[in-house]
Amino acid sequence: MDGISFDGRVVIVTGAGNGLGRSHALEFARRGARVVVNDLGGNINGGDEGTASVAQAVVDEISAFGGQAVANGDSVAEGERIVECALDMFGQVDVLVNNAGIIRNALFHQMTLADWEIALKVHLDGAFRTTHAAWPHMRTRQYGRVIMTSSMSGLYGMPTQANYCAAKLGVHGLTQSLAIEGRERNIMVNTIAPVSASRLTEAFWTPEMMQTIVPGMVTPLVVMLGHEACPATGALYEVGGGLINRMRWERSRGARWDVGKDFTAEDVLSAWSSIEDFSESDHPDSAASSAAILVAHIERRKGVPLD
Ligand code: NAI
């Protein structure tokens, strides 16, 4: 295929039996990838044993158009087994799409430890376990593309989803560090925060929206980020329904006090409008660029009175 081809590449998509993951797996396979279709076939709450037939059904779809894929029914909570499967079947892993997910909603005062732990286990530990197993292999081959799946809930918060939100923002923390570590080995790691119709969201959207915001509107970005032409690393994108937007940090103008001078809670309150003022904001994109302003402030303000 001309354009974005995955001939010779091996792609793992976790949670690929339904929704977004299925759409990603089909498209990677259509573009020539050999795909590990992982899915334990559970319910949306992560509470049942599941069935391997869910992953196999997607493999059957791929086989039907002449693509190559293998089904894997392991949980991402044992993500190293999924990577082992890819290496056993296809001998390499080029792209990992961490997509598997569940929801276990409860208001925070009613949330049990089990609710908390399963959300962290599937989303954050699952992304860790799978990526950690693929990472040495990618480092050795000096090639890798990893896509993490976050969520608007994770970025902005959502009542009843404290567990999910914590895990979903956590996966972007993983992305940001791995992007820095992976860069010199040509391993690029990015995060998407998708919006799509799926069984996870059918209670949230109207039937009309469910018919409109299909998973196929998220997949093109995932495929592009999974390709060798991927131009980004460490980035976060909101994607869905025909929109793709990059997100980034924004730092307000802020307040400054002389180095070595005490300041009080009352001073902080007085300076609140400056602390909240985004009219002269900047966009630090690394810990170094964030710290640079502090270093400059200390240098500039040593013994010098405030303007
Ligand atoms: P879905 O329920 O259709 O698909 C998720 C798949 O993950 C299911 O097939 C499920 O069996 C599988 N899965 C669950 N736990 C697993 C585990 N431990 N190991 C392996 N597979 C497992 O849901 P959807 O919407 O396609 O979600 C995909 C990802 O996108 C999830 O991470 C979800 O949190 C995220 N997301 C989806 C949004 C949406 O609008 N659909 C919004 C924001 C995030």
C-alpha cells in the first residue's frame, strides 16, 4: 500500500475485541501489519472472567480480508504475556497500543478499595506491564511506537470516576517520561484522549451521537502515531468525532517575591489575580524549561528589589 504502510511491522493492540481497539487493529492489519489482537473479553466493569472468542472474532475479520493476526486472551494486568505472544508468533514488536479499559464508577465516598484497585490495575499497571515488557526489545531494535489511551475524564475530572481519572492521567505521566527515555532509541510515545461511541459510553451519549462519533474517527491518529513517520513524542491529543487537537501545559504570569525575603499567606492572597492571570502565559514543555524560570528568577532577584 502507498502512504502509511505497516508491511513488516508487528502491532499489539490491547483490548482490541471491541470499540476503539477493534477499529485500530483492523486498520493496522489493512495496512499490512501483523497484529496481536489482545482482549480478555470481559464486561465493562472488569468483573468477570471473560472469553477469548472476542479477540478471535476480530482475528477472523482480519483473516477474511487476507490480513495477518493472532488472538491473545491475557489480561493487560499480566501484559508481559501479551508481549511474549507477539514475540513467539511474529518475532518482534514495533507498535504497542495500550487501549484496554474498564470503568468502575462510584461516588468517591462510596468507592471501595476494590473499585480503586481494579481501575489502577487495568489502566495504569496494564500500560506499565505491557510497555515494560516491550521496552527492552524496542530499545535493542532502536525502534518503537507506543500509544497510551487516556481520557477527557482523566484530563478534567469526572464525578464517580476518581479511580478511572487517576489512572488515566497517570498513563500520560508514563508517556511523558518514556518519551524522554525513548527518544534517543527512536522510540516515540504519545497519548490520546479519545471520544467515541462504544459500549463504555452508550449510557453517556444520545443514540444520534452514538451513530456519529464512531471509533473509526479516532483510529487515523493512532495509526499515524504508530507509523515510522510519526512526528511527535510525549504529546497528548484529544481526538474524536472528526476533531484532533493537541493539548499542552500553560503556566500563568504568576507572582514573584524577592529571594531571601519572607512572604505570607496574606501576600499570596493579594497576588492572587497575578497567579491566575494567563494573559502573559507560557507553555513549558519539559522539567528543564519549567525550572529555567525559577533559576532566572533567583539570579535576577538576588538582592535586587522588586519592580
Ligand atoms: P470497549 O469496552 O468497547 O473496549 C475495551 C476493551 O478492553 C473490551 O473489549 C474489554 O474486554 C477489554 N479489556 C478490558 N479489560 C481488559 C484487560 N484487563 N485485559 C485485556 N483487555 C481488557 O471500550 P472503548 O470505549 O473502546 O475503550 C477503549 C479505551 O478507550 C479504554 O481505555 C477507555 O478507557 C478509553 N476511552 C474511551 C472513550 C470513549 O469515548 N469510548 C473515552 C475515553 C477513553
